[in-house]
Amino acid sequence: SYGRPELIPSFFVVCSGNGISAREKDMLPSSGELENVPLKTSTETSRKKLCGYLNKLGIKGPIKTWKSRWFFYDENKCCLLYYRTAQDINPLGSIDLSSASFDCKMENGEGVFEIRTPSRAFTLKAISRQAMMYWLQQLQMRRWEFCNTQSRFPVGSSQLVNEPLAGRTIDNEDFLPLVKTPTEAVGLKAASLPAPQTSTALQNISLKHPWTEIQMGPRLNWIRKARWMNSGFPGTEEWSREKNSVDKVSVLQQQILTLTEEVKSQKELVKLLHKALEAAQQEKRVSSMYLTAAEDKDRLELVRHKVRQIADLTSRLEALEQEKKKLEQILTLRDSHIQELKEHVQLLMEKNHAKQKVIMTLTEQMARELSDPLQEANTITVQTLYKQQEEIEHLKDDIDAYKTQNQFLNSEIHQVTRLWTSVAENEKALLMKCACLQARNCQMESKYLTVLRKLQEAVPDLPSAHAELVKNLIQEALQWDVKEEAEEGFNLNPVSEYDEYGFMTVPDYEIEDWKLLAKIQALEIKSNKLWSQEIVEKPLRDRWNSIGELNPSGELKSLIRSGIPVEHRQRVWRWMVSRHCSPVPGHYQRLLEQSRSTEHPACRQIELDLPRTLTNNKHFSSPSSHLIPKLRRVLLAFSWHNPAIGYCQGLNRLAAVALLVLEDEESAFWCLVYIVENLMPADYYSDTLITSQVDQRVFKDFLSEKLPRLMAHFGQYRIDVSLITFNWFLVAFVDSLVSDILLRVWDAFLYEGTKVIFRYALAIFKYNEEEILRIHDSVEIYQYLRFFTRMITDGRKLMNIAFNDLNPFPMKLLRNRRSMHREELEAELCELEQIKAAYVKERAEQGPQDLKEVASEEEEEN
């Protein structure tokens, strides 16, 4: 089924590293070039060189011709060089194997295989199928080793990258057994022989169809082919015994050269370590100069030095971006090739299955014919039977060839998949490294802006020239736009102007002195997101993706406390609301009809509060925003649903957050019902707000127990924290925390209840305890407490404080404290009502007499 082997004058050779031809000696790098070549171990230097003669298909217009070429594999560049003969010095060309794939198709002829690079496909032909498989297997192994060597680079944040990829082996033996080395014309003997003569173009070209190559010779008899395949070649042992002392001397010289270069590399390593030590000492001296600098001019010079370091980090980021793009291109090419190989394997399997059916059909037909000798004698001649047997043997031979081809293709698919996995792992490691560098860059910028803010506070005390310089630096810093920087360079997690729910990521402070503070806050948010992107967020998202049906459990509670990803939040919130507050079908629509037909007394107050709802969210910032009408309908429906409360200021913010997450206004309505009637205690939103006042007293008790130093500090300066925290409890921190942390608080609040509000309120004070203790003025303390919650950017740290550092926090204790303080507050209110009634009664009795005295006093004045 294949072309005759005697008509394929091509053979290959594998040269031992101990025998080096004149051309190979010319290819050896000089002593100067060896400085840039990585040192190899003794096992690598002693491995066999891959070289030999192959036929290469050349295409000139419509004519295709085979030309014999000497091929030599270059391990340093992972490319296959080809020459006219083994004695030539300059190669005719090269084939880059680092991003190439290999393929063989039995229908193309025996020994024919392809090497496909991103730019071109090369068709080559070996002397036999065994030789072809040996070449393909060796090229696969060399490509694997080179790619793994290139993938080594240090990334401290990734355990995956710290593991040497080159240490991972690929088990091709599971698909394709190790092919024995063909032993015909190997080593220096092959290089010294003349190049094999190929058939001329006219001998292989059809005159009628010049673009079609003539298949010369009939199909080989399967017995002849089997004899040829199993004939064998002279072994390599005789050649190894003929090695002379010149070869040994050459090997020793090569080893001496290798050791010399290794010594040079070690010396270079020592120089690099000295430079690193000098850089560290220089950094230490700069830090000491900054701490001991007496004048602001010296400190500004050090700040400029830090700016230059930031620029250097930025350039490194750009270099990593280019490297990432190259890896993505390689990955795309390999993905497409894997898909092609899969389709090809599927096609071969279908062909194989069809041929097996043909064999079974012929076998059954022969069995039926042989079962009846009389019929066989009458219908089938000896010549016909011989042809059928010959055809069967040819089919069996084709099956064996296709099995070998399938084994190789499976091996190629497996190796390319492993290479793609390695590239994906390297890309992931690069992304993590870029995230760390970007986070570090943000921290440097934040520290720089913090220094500017400190200088801004000291401007009145600075000389005029220094003050002007500080103002210019501040103006320049305020002009930095986080969004523009994200568009110009590579950004893994850009911080846009608005987040997923429409909240502003950077606060818009009207006070000029606070704009620099907003810039620092934006950089801190970006830095925290970059640090937690791969380390925390991705594993958490994977755990959420693995959860199917939601059921209450300790694991789910822990996941909800860690924060629900955006893509799962709406589903989980609907589930939490429906657990305790079953929606009544049609109830919401009936409430809307009632609100349209009859005006509720709270309608006017609702209209006043709508423009003041979530002014930092783009979905509510304008009267024409599309969520304003939905919010109006939800609040009106609730006022009719719960006449005891009607409407209370603060409900608009609760309903607005529910609308942003759940999107559907009816779902937001039932979420508001769930919060007011199930999560919050009774009378929390009543006219007297009695339960809200009770919670403020309970919170002061907890604050005294958990943070006694801070409470004593408040007592020293007569700070009433309820003036700050009352609104936290009433609206569950809406408009107090940044949106990302706010929604995490709401995740746990909807699942666990009001205990979460106490936990986070205490955690907020714990988070900023040291800053507050450093303030020793009551006015400054109140000013700090007005906005200090907006400066909290590390949600993970706040969560750990709330749910770990403040334990234990039993719900039973909270209920007992609420009951005790409610009794005290009701008694105080009752006493106050009695005093008020007595005062009104007394004023009523003294009313006429007081009026006469007032009139007499006016007459005296006149």
C-alpha cells in the first residue's frame, strides 16, 4: 500500500556527541559566545545529536519535487537546520520547532510527515516508516525539553511556578512506544558519504497533469514489505568500538571548555550579588537620610527618587505585558492546532472503522464460500481467491499503519496539551506577578500622595518657594486619572469610575483639601483588589461555583460572611428572603393599584426623600434615573402594606440597595418587608424609634466591654457615639461604607440578622481605634468620625475583626441586653410623660395670672 522503498533514496543519521564533523565544529559557539549560553550537565552534553538525510518537498509553481537535504537539530535555538549536503557550512534554511506541531498522514505515502509552524508547513520524507516515527518522536522530545527550559522563571507568589516545569516528564510511552534507533549509515560514516541522489523532476511529474506527482511502482506485496520492515540494519556497537583517541581528546577539550565557562558564570554571579548588596545598602542609606533629613528640600529630593522608582516599575510592567501578548499568541496557535489534530484523529477513526467493516464482510464472505467446496469450485477460481487474500493482507497492512499513525497523533495531542497547560500556568503566574507589581505600584503612589498630604497640612509653615512647589506637586497628583492610566497600560483589575452596581468608586469630596484624600482612597482600593484578586477572590469564586442548591449550613454561613460574588449575589439574596418571607402572588400589584387610586399621607415625604437617596450612585443621582420610579412604587406599596409604620426616613435607602441587587421591584419590595418585619426588632421604624434607641444603649455596653480604652477616651472628651452610630443601625450602614464592603455587610446581615450590624459597628471602631486615640480634641474627634468609615478600604481585614477578633458574641446576650435597656427606656419615657403632664397642668393653672403680669409690665414700659 506504499511506494517502493528502493525508489525513496533518503536516509537519516543520529551522530554521537563524541564524533563531531567539520561542519559541526564550525557550528560550535566560540568562547565569547559561550558566556551567553546556559551551562549544560554532563548528561546533556553526552546525549546524541539529531541529524541525518531527509527528502524535503520543494514547490516551484505547479511543480512539486523531492530534494535530499542534510538536517541537523540545534538544541540552543530549538530549530531544525537543513543543508544541501553534510559537508556544507551555511544552512539553506531553518525550521523553528518551539511553536511547531507535527503530523503524519499514511495516505501521503510511506515515511512522509509534516512540520507545521505558524508561518509555513514543511513536508519531509524519511527512508521508512520506522525512520519517520523515530524522527517524529525525537523532535517531540526535543521540543518538550526546550519549552520546559524556557518556561523557568522565578515568581515568588506562585507555588506552581516555583516548581520546575522541566522536572515534569511526559509519558509518551503510554501512546507511542519508544522507537528504536535505526542503525543504517549513522555517525561520521553518514556525513562522509555522498548525498543520496533523488529522482529528477521529470521522472516524478505527469506530463498530462504537471501539478500531480506520479505514484511510481505498484503496491508492495505485504510479505515483501514485512520482510523489508524486519530486515534490520547494522548496529551501533561496532561503530562505538571504532572510536579513536582523537574523539576522546575532543570530548575532554569540550569538558575543559565547559568547566571554564562555568567558572566564568560563577564569577558573574558573585558580581551580581555584590551589586545587589550595594543596591540594598544604598536603599538603606536613602531611608536613613529621609528619616534624618532636617530640611523639607532634602525630603522632596527623596520623594522624587521614589517617583523615579515608580517609573521604573511601570516600564517593567510594560515589558511583562509584551511577554504576555506573545504567550497569548502562542497559546492561540496551539489551541487551533489541537483542534485540527482532534478532527483529523476523528476522521482516521471513522476510516479505520469502515475498513474493519470491510474486512469483516470479506471474512464472512470467504467463510460462507469455503463452507461449500462444491460451490467454491464452481464459482471461484484460484486466481480470484489469491486476489482476495492479497487484498485482505493489504487491508491488514493499512490497519497496522493507521494504528501507528493514531498512536503518534495521540502522543502529539497529549504533548501539545501538556505544553498548552504549561503556557497557561506560566500565563497565570505572570498575571499574579503583574498583579503584585501593580499593587506595589499603587502602594508607592499612595505613600507618595500621603507624604504630599502631610506637606499640604504644613504649607502655612513653609517658605514661599517650598509652599509653591508643594502646591504644584499636589495639582499634578490630582490630575492623575486612574481610568486613563488603566487604558494606557496593562491593567489586571482596573478601578473604573463606577462599580458593578453604579456606586462611585472614588468619593467626590467638595472640599479642596479632601480631594487628595479621595485620590489616596482610590489607590488603596485598587491595591487591595489587586492583592486579593488571585489569592482570595478566585478561590472564593470557585467555591461558590461549586455550590448547587442552597441549604443552611456552617459552610454556607462562612462563605456568605466572606462575601457573595456579584454573579451569585442576586440568586442568594432571593433565596434568603424567600426562606423567611414567602411572597404572596398578586399582593404587590394590589398595593400598587391602591396607591394609584388613593394618595397615602406619606406620599409627600417620600417625594422629598427620593432625590436624596444614594446620591453617590448613578442610578439614583438624577431625577430622570430609571430606578427612581421603581423606588417610588416600592415605598408607596410598603406604606400601604404596613400602615403601623407607613413610611420612615431610612426606608428609601434600604429599598434602593435591594433594587440595585435584585433589579426586580417586586423582589425589592419583599426584601424590604423581610428586613423591617423579620430581621429588625418591632418598633424599629415606629414614630418613637424606641427600639433604635435601645440598640444604641446596647451598643455602648458592648463598646465598653470590647474596646474599653476607646470608650474611656470618648468619655474623657464627652463624645456621644450614638450621634454617629444611630444612622448606621437605622439603614444598615448605607451611605457610610464603600459599596464593596457595604454589600458584604448586607450579605451577612440578610442571613444572620441584626447581630451582624453590632459586629461590624464594633469592628469599624476597632479598625480605627489607634487613629482615634491620637486625637485629643472633641471637635476634631467629631470631624474625624463624620467620614472615617469612608476611609476603610480593606474589607477582608474588617471582616476578620468583626467575625474573629470580637468573638464570642452570643445572640442570647444581645436579647437580654435589649430587654433590660428597653425596660429602662420605657420607664424613663413614662417618667418624662408624667413630668410633661405635670408641667402642662401647672402652666394651665398659672396661665391667666401670668398674662395679667405680662400686661402690667408692658404698660410700665410704655
